[in-house]
Amino acid sequence: MTTVHEATYDLLRSLGLTTLFGNPGSTEEPFLKNFPADFAYVLALQEASAVAMADGYAQSSGRPVHVNLHTAPGTGNAMGSLVTAWHNKTPMIVTAGQQTRTMSLSEPMLTNVRPTQLPEPYVKWSHEPMRAQDIPEAFMRALATAVQPPAGPVYLSLPLDDWDEPASGTAQVRRVSTRVAPDPAELDRFAEILAASRQPMLVIGAGVDRAGGWAEAVALAERSRAPVWQPPFADRVGFPQHHPQFQGLLPPAIGPLAEKLVGYDTVLVIGAPVFRYYPYVPGRRGYLPDGTRLLHVTDDPAEAARAPVGDSLVGDVTLACAGLAERLPPTDRPLPPHRPAPPDAAGDTPLSPDALFGALAAEWPSDGIVVPESPSNLSVLHRQLTITRPGSYYKMASGGLGFALPAAVGIALAQRDTRQHRPVVAVIGDGSFQYSPQALWTAAQHRLPVVFVVPVNQEYGVLKAFAELEETPGVPGLELPGLDIPGIARGYGCTAHQVESVDEFRAAFRAALGTEGPTVLAVPITRDVAPLL
């Protein structure tokens, strides 16, 4: 007799879902019993870290991923990271144990009372099977749902007494395509508008990187000879930043962004929302300057529906870029001016963010991957560090802290498992560092060569910038004295140093890149509050 437990693991094996992230609980042990030798269990010390690690792993490997949580409390612990996975459009199956069906009517301890509602709206599908025998088929549907564009997490609540029940047969393994071609007629129309444009602009976002479309985006940019900008709050980089047509980042507010569009008669946004705004700064032009037309290409129907302006074309962004490049006639439009070089910064101590990130850029490995979560210094990091290869930049798209540290661990695991072995560097502010330091233990246990660079300003700098913008003086809780970053890191098994100068940092960073296992470099920086916009 084949049990539900056996049938489920056979299916997971067939689907390639043999790496499981989690933090085990009593309601999950019946699923985890006799864990197969050909599966890998990646232990996180907290559920939020488990989900963020899995998020990084899925994005970097290009594969869907499986996370196992502990019924309702574990799902609650993980919700912040689940919100981020939703906004990151990460294909992820989240399973959570449920109390035994036998006692469910009386709601014993650890019952997930409304299991399908608990993770909503941040999952694409949420389900608790009516019968034990439905579990394998539920996994198959979950995977098919998670990978279809826009990809995202799904949730299965699985009662603990289902696993030894007899299976009803072998689950059918099915293939589900993940590319939806854009409407050819709309591509024709978009191409005609671009061809007739006097001064077009391209805004190329994270969706291009997710879809593997760098080459197609470059071909479109070069065919159109248009300037290329990165959209606000992009969680991935979809265009080479050393390309002569790349101009920089658009600001994340309505008024300042509209000012950047002045002079362009057509703006084509590809693989990004229109637009992600925060804070609310309306400006005098509205969303677009007079005389500017906006075109939008996305694989996310909801993103198209909520765009406040413009015409949206729903479909695979890589296919759209290729289709538009093929349709555009040659043009002799002048190329845009080159982006200015980043400023040099003095190396006085404490270092300025420009000096620190300039030193980081000087030592940056050509195939490096950066995972940033230093909100008050992010614009400086972008000014100094140039992303030149696909799959090199992963940031949380949700706005919630706690992603970068565990995500970097998951990305490093993916680099090892896929045998790419690209260096992984996380840049995490001392405030952000406190949200998920438990993930350092997992990095140390797996001896992952991640370098964690921690700018230490002993404050929530970005909140001080918001306080200035919002004219809200006297906000409490913005100072962070007394945090021993190297001490915390050593406690979890990492190599850790505090470095003060540019020369110390560069030497320590070079050494860390060649170290087996994780290294944390704490770097005191100036406490100047950079303006948000």
C-alpha cells in the first residue's frame, strides 16, 4: 500500500522540489518523518527567515521552491516575508501543518482556525484538502498556480494525521507553460507610436530580469536609441547600468517623477508598475506632463489594471521587447548623453556612504550579486555601484525589512546548487540587520561564502528623512545605540570585523571574498540624513 506520505514525496521528487526550507514544529513532524536522503532540509531558526531564504533561492536559481511552516503561529511569524515574496513575484509553495482532523471540531491548541484565510491576500491560492488522498494533487495544482505569470506564493494547510492514509494512486505530473505572448496587433500599435515619437523614453524594470530578457531589452533600446531609466523601487535590475543609454533611477513620487518625463512625448514602461510611488508628493503636472503619452508592457494583469495612466499590453515582457525591436524601423535619432560618473568621496572617518560604497565598487567582483537593505543609503549605493549582468541585484519589493540577510543566504545556496558560484554580497543597515540575524546561523552551518557589509549609523536614517519630508519632528525610537554587530555575528558562527577606513575595508572585503563561510563587516558611517527625493 502506498501512503499519502510516499505519494507526495514521489511527486515532489518528480517535480524537482527536493530542497525544503523550514523550521519544524509538532504539526509538521508527520510530514517530515523518514526524510528522504535525496532531499535537502534547510533549517532556519525563525519562519520569516525560512521564507526569505526560499525567496532568494527561487529567484537566483530560477526554480520554484517549497517552504514548510508551523501551522498558524509559524505562518504569522512568516507573514512579513510572505508579503515580500508576493511583491517579488516569487514562485513558492508554502505548506503548513494543521491539527489532526479527529480533534478539529473542538479547536485544540495549534489549530489553524481559518487556514485558507490566514495568508490572504498575499498568496495566489490557499487551500486545505478535503481528504488526505487529495494532498498530492493539491501540490500539483499549487505548483501550476505558483509558476504561472505573474508568479507568486501559494499556501497549503495539511492536517497532521493525513500522511499515513492510503493514497488513491500516483499523482499526475503535468507541465504548465509560463510564457503568454503579447497581442500582435497591440505590438504593432505600440511600435507605430514609438516609431512616430520625436523623443521616446524607456523605463525598464524588474520583470525583464525575471523573464531573462536583458538581451532583448538592450536590442530594443539600441533600435530606438532612446534613453533608459530604472523605475522606482525596482527589486531587480533589468538593463545593464554601464550601457551608454542608461540614465539612472526615477524618483518614487508623482511630482518629481513627472518632472523627469518633461520633454519626452512617449514613455514606454516595460516589466514594472506605473509607477510605485511613495511618499505622496503630487506636483503640478499630475502623473504625466502635457503632451506625454505612456505605454505599458507587463505580465501582470493586476498591474495593468491599476495603472493610473497609459495604455497597457499584457504579455511576456521578453517576447514584447523582441517583438517591438523587430517592428521598429531604423532611426538616426541622437543618442542620449552619457550618465555622469559617480563623485569621488573623501576617506575621512567615519566614512561617508559615498566613500564606503565607492570602496565597495572598487573591489567589486565582475560576477558579484548584491542584496541591498540599507534604505537611507540606497540611492548612494546605486550612484556608486554599477550592475552590468543579469541576476545581479535582488531587493525586497514590499518595503518591509528583514528580507536581505536571509535572502542572501538563499541566493548563496542557489549559487552552490546550480554550480554558478557567483559571489554574494549583502549590504544591510544596522537597523535592518536586527530583523533576521538568525539567518547568519544557517549561513555558517552551510559554510556559505556570503559577505555582509553593514553600514553602521546607529539610527533609522530613512525614518529621519521621512520625518523631515512629512514635517513630523520629535518622533521617538529613531536612535539605535549599543548594537554590537560583530558580536552578534560571531555568536551565530560567522567571521566578523569592524573596519574604520577605506583601506581597512578594501583589505577586509578582499579577504572575505576568499573565505569559506560567511563574513560580517561592520563599518561606522556618518549620520548625515540624505533627502528622500
